[in-house]
Amino acid sequence: MIKSMTGFGHARLEDGVRFISIEVKTLNSKFVDSMIRLPKNFNSKEPEIKNLITEKLERGKIALTIEYTRLDDGSQPVEFNEGLFLSYYRQLSHLAEKVEANKEDIFRLAIGYPDVQIQKIDDEKLEEEWKEISKVLMDALHKCDEFRINEGKDLMSKFFAYLENIESGLKEVEAHDPLRLEELKIRLRKSLDDLKLNGEVDQNRFEQELIYYIEKLDISEEKVRLKSHIDHFREVLDSKTSQGKKLNFISQEIGREINTLGSKANYAPIQKIVVGMKDELEKIKEQIQNIV
């Protein structure tokens, strides 16, 4: 199973006493990079929220917004953020003047913006409210995680297709390899004939040098290792947890074997196949950047 780092989750509660709305958006990042926006009363809960994000979403660039409003009899004391209100009011007035709009509703709009009105909550009541917020938060994180899993399913099908294409290329390389070795022998013989050294060469020494030369250009181990890395990549894709970093390491090993195949082959038809395999690997590397 793999998970995409691209995700979205939204959950809300409106029970006549309170309104809670929580939204989570995630994008790819090597580490956990969280940006949390929450009501001022609950600023002390930010470390706890960060721990929940790390536990549930593991890594990614994560933006989380918590909206909270009391809906009961209004007995809770209210405090106004005067500086924030004035900032909103001035900006709205400036825009209204630009478009020659009526300013009658500007006060109502500015006073209604988030964090302008802060409902003061005592510590005991705050903990009660936090329990309700936590439930909604867990729901939003769960929905975001489900979104990532579904995105991961789409990515998995792409990975399997890319791997199949690389494996098909490997089979073509294996089919060409006997022809490549035969051509290498012919080229060696021709080089000797061109130098007119054919009659002066010790046949046993020539055969030893030929074996050494062919072993130096032998790609048998690269083919075996490449197949092994492809199988390992598939195993990790099918594992119970998403392991983007591990997949990235395996893709690097696949790249090394493909590059070595191309450089050691010294044979145009195989080098052409290798170019196609590299292209498929680049697609894999690009998609891995978005895997948890």
C-alpha cells in the first residue's frame, strides 16, 4: 500500500451549542511542515495538534485550519481584537473607495471576520470544548488520510505499469545479449586482421584476452540485480505501510543498474533499449516525490 502526500479532509460539528469546522490540506514535502491556524483561546493546544498531525499524516506540507464559535446564550464574555478590526476596516474602506461602493456594511463585515471577536473561556470550560474540537479534528485527519490512500491507489497502478515497461526492456536486453557477444568477437577478430597481426598472435593468449575482454563487458550480474531491484520495488509497493523513502532508495539502485547496462553493453541496439528504460525510471522518480 502506498499513500500520496496530496490530501484533503474536512469535518464539522454544529450542535446548537457550538460550531466547529476543521479543514486539512496536504502537499508533498520531505519532512513534516505544518501550518496551523486556530482560535486564540486554543493556542496552548498547538503542540498537541502538531503531534497528532505527525502521528496520523507522517509527513508532508500540511495546512490545518480550525474554526470555532459558541452558539449558546452568549453568556461567555467577549473580547475584541481592536488592532485586527481596524486593519480589516481600513482595507475594506480603501477597496470601497476604489470602486465607489457603499460603505454601510463595512463595519458589520469587519467585526465578523475571524479572530476579531474572541470569546473568553475559563480553563475548565476550555478543556470541555477542546474535547469536542479533538473529535472533529480526528475526523478531519482521518478523512485526509483516506484521501491520500485513494490517491495512492492511482499512483500504484502507474508504478506497476512503469515497472512492467522496464522489465520488458530487460527481456529485450537479454534477447540481444548473445548477438552482442558474437558481434564483440567479430570486432576483435577484425581489429586483429586490420593490424595484420593474425599470424603473430599466440592463440591461447588471444583466447585468454578475449575471455578477459568479454568478462569486462559482461552484463549478466547487472541483469540479475536489476530484476531483483524491480521485484523488491513491487514488494514494498504491496507492503502494509507506505514507504516513500525506501522506494526512492530502490529506484536509485534500479537507475545504477540501468546506467551500467548501457555503458558496459557497447552495443547500439541495447543502448537504445536502455534509453527507454531510463525514461520509465524518470517517471517513477517523479511520482515517488509525492509518496508518504
